[in-house]
Amino acid sequence: MLADVTTDLVLAVDVGGGTTKGEITDADGNVLCADTVETPYGEAAFEAIETLGLRLLDELTPDLRDRVARAAVILPGLVDPDRAIALFAANLGWRNVKVGSRFTDRWGLPVLIDHDVTVAGWAEWRYGAGRGHDDVCVLIIGTGISGTLSVGGRLVRASAGQSGVAQAGEYGHIPVRYRDGLPCPCGNVGCVETVASGPAIARAYAARTGREISGADVVFAALDTDPEAHAVVDDAVDALAAGLLGVVHASCPELIVLGGGLARAGTVLTSALQARLTTLLRVAPVPRIALGEFGIRAGLIGAAQLARTGSLR
Amino acid sequence: MLADVTTDLVLAVDVGGGTTKGEITDADGNVLCADTVETPYGEAAFEAIETLGLRLLDELTPDLRDRVARAAVILPGLVDPDRAIALFAANLGWRNVKVGSRFTDRWGLPVLIDHDVTVAGWAEWRYGAGRGHDDVCVLIIGTGISGTLSVGGRLVRASAGQSGVAQAGEYGHIPVRYRDGLPCPCGNVGCVETVASGPAIARAYAARTGREISGADVVFAALDTDPEAHAVVDDAVDALAAGLLGVVHASCPELIVLGGGLARAGTVLTSALQARLTTLLRVAPVPRIALGEFGIRAGLIGAAQLARTGSLR
């Protein structure tokens, strides 16, 4: 008999360039077991993820294991969720890998595949800080910056004509300072990420002070009236705001959610961005800026919900 | 008996700040009669539009007049299409005017009300240069710049939380040069419109050369290797491209359509914008840039289609 995904257990796996996290949760979000492994490169990455899933399933008693109804694995890079294929993931060295069917074979479960940040942004929109709103932009700010856009209650994905070559929501690569900005690893100049990502904030602060602290700690230091930290955070917020101006005018979101690792710096960042957008917007209404509720767990929470609901609706 | 809007005649009216255009068309788009009046201010604008509609209806033979099944009136400013209310139109001096029911009473027809540029952009997407594509951004470039965004086959409108205070698609008011740009009548600095609208291009060219020609003619002159025109158009294209970077990264449109009056300058503008975006984009795929097919008639054509279909689907 097919298990009931709405009431039963799911396996969620978030594959990152550095580490891969997995957990099995029940319908209330209780974590029955969880584990993390380093993510190797190439075929070894596949083996490591497969072993992680099997180990988690083996931790359950047989009757609980039978209740695991579905799994979802989320990946960086370019993903084709309909065909469950990893089209391109630079950190993993994967290109056109049929991921879904391979995990299904090993775990004996239906396995959904999707894009990590898209799933994390969807989770913040549907179940986190954006819940109840139809028009929401989510930025996941960490080592990079990307996110999602929801319009009229639907998640925006790259069009059929562009899928395979694009993920929607690459806000971090909007070149807001293409005349005089810093080079970005993507090959462009002045991308939002070169100013506003966690590492970019940390770098800018270290260049000014010689002190090496994390981006989130720079934001905290700005709160403590460290003038150098203040200048760095102002600059980051300016780049974030500049990157958001286009989507704000195009679709008038009610809410912009800041999630991911840097968001643990809290309301310092949201109030600064709120103030900056209030200064920069005249015709388009100023969206409310809210802090994400799931932090760096948004991907795993989203993957579990995806496994449960079957699609990013 | 209710006339069949899919096969019968419709009345379309495009209310502009300067002139109001009306026409009655059949299902093949043939224009049975058309007229234009100057748009007065305030209550007089309402009377002028009403008289225009009645005059067009009176031009028809009685049997044809009976076949006019529905009308659509499109307006500038802020419009609530569901309640058929003009919320705010600065050029007309209208605020919270119940437009739909008043025209329905006078013309004896069901009358739909909607926003002029939204309808024009929808027309270019659904029936013009964007037809057959689900993810399309349309810019209508004239005295101002605004347009539409379609995502996954649906037109993006301002969210419920923002309607009444916002029209989506105000691309012209994205402040792409807020540090060092020109003041915009909206109160902001460095909006796309201050560089790339028809009048802005004409002004910049006059400032360089003392010659007063239209924005479209400046674009033509750039084609004829006039170096001053070339510099002005390059600058306009740079501002347009900068304004589009956000929406391109957020939703990955396949196609950007340039419509409206300035677009009569033709492929000079589309190829320059295509080249500029190709230079500025690394991660997001470069959308194809196409010329609108309806020019300044996009609004009227869209209003007729809206009257026929009953909604902007």
C-alpha cells in the first residue's frame, strides 16, 4: 500500500558545495533523525548522498521506515525538476546526471529533485515569513545571493525557452555597478554579490580595518556603532536595494524576505534595506522587508515540504 | 438576445492625456469607424469620451449598431479594473471616478475599464510581437516608459495588497542613476525615463547640437552615423538595459518587446539594446529583443481584444 505523504514521514536532503545535510521528519516537522556529510566531487558525491540517505533510513525502526513515503533532494546549479536531472552543478562536477531515478533505485522511494535556492525561497514564501501573501520576493543571502519571486500566488520559474540555461532569481548577479565595481567570479563586473554577500561584506571590512570577521558579525558591529562596519553595511544595503529596484517596479511585491545565513544578523539588515528602498522609490510602492524565519534551514524545510506536497505550489 | 462578443463588433476607446481615440472594429480587426478628440480636464473629459462613443455608434447602420456587443475604455494613471473605477489620473484630474457604470448607462453596452499601458503591453504580448511566448517583458516607449511582464503565460499585475497604490510595470521610474542622474517629475533622480524616453532623447540631442528633432528622429540620425545622435542613443540604451537587468534576473523572460512611439525608429533600437544586454549579462540568459508590431495603436488594439475576450488572459 502506498504510504500517505501528507501524514507520513519524508526524507529531505540538501546537497551543498561543502556539506550535504539530510533528515527524516514527520508531518509536524519533528526531526526523527538527521546527519551531515562532506560533499565530495563527481561520482563520489552521488555515493555520499546515497549512503547518507540509506544511513538515515536504517536509523528508523522497521515500522517507521515503512512510513517514509517520499524523498526530495535539492541541488545547486541548474536542475530540471520535471526530468529529475542535474543539468549542471560546478561544485559537484555534475553535468546531465539523472539523479532522481538513481536515488529512487537505491532508497526504494519516489524521489523528487529540485533547485536548492528555489526550494528554500519557496519555503520562506509558503511556510515562513511570506506565508499568506501572493506577491513575495525572497533573497537567500549567504556565500552567494539568489532567491525567488512569487507573483499572483505562483512561483516564477525560468521559462520553457530558457530552462536548461537559467535559474530564475539570480539576484546576486545583477550587475548594479558595471561601470566601476569589483570583478565577480561569474565574469561580470559589479554584481550585487560582489558587495552584499557575506564574504563580500567580510572582505570589505577586512580591507578597511585589517580585522577578519564574518559578514554577519560585521552587520552586528554596525549595530554597535563601529563606523567602519557601518560604512560597509551601508554599501551592501545600497547594492541590495539597487538590485531590487527592477523587480519592485516590474511586479510590485508586497513583501521582500531576507533569508539565509547573513539574515541571522537580524533586523539591522531589514531596517536598513527598508530605509534605503523608502528613499529610492517614488512611483512603485515600498514593499515591507521581513526577516526569513528558517535561516540556513530553509532548504531542508522546503525539501521536506516538497516531498510532502509533490510540487512547489 | 445578447450579442456574441467573439464574432461581433466592439467599441474600443484609448483615453490619453492629450487626445482620446475611439474605434469600432469587427472580429477580423477591420475598423468600421474611428475618431479622435482632444481630451479636456475633469468632468469635461468624461463628457468628451461619452460623446465620442455615441458619435461612433451613431455612424453605424441600426443593424450594425445592434451588433456592438461590448466596449472597453483604457485610461492612464491608477485603475481598478474589477470595480471599473479610475482611482487616480493626474492628466484628467480624476480621483475615484466610477467610470464603467457611467459609460454603460450612456452607451447601453457592457463597458470594461482597464489601464492603458497594461492593455497595450498585453496586446503586444498576446497578439503582437510576443505571441506564442509565455515569458515576455513589453516596454511601451513614448513620452514615458512603462509596460508589462508576463510570467508562465500570465500577466503580472500589482498584488492585492498594492492595488490602488500601484501599477506593475513602471519600468520608466526605475532610478538607474540615482547618484548622479537628472531629476524626474516623479520626484526621484535618474529614472530610466530621464534618459531613454522620446522627449529625454530629444532634449539630450538638442543640448548637444542645438537642433530640436523628435526622439525617434534622433535614433534615425544615429543610424546615419551622426556622432552626437549616436552618443545620445548609446546613453538611452544603457539606461534601458540597466533598468531591465533586475527583471531579467528575476524571471528570465525569453523575449523583450519594445513598443510605442519611439519604437517606430525600428531595429536600430532593438539591436543596440540586444548588444548592450549581451555585454551586461553573464549568468542570466540574454533575452531576444523584438520590435512591437502595433506601434502607438497597441492600446486601441488591446482594448478591442479586451472587449472581446472579457479579461487580460
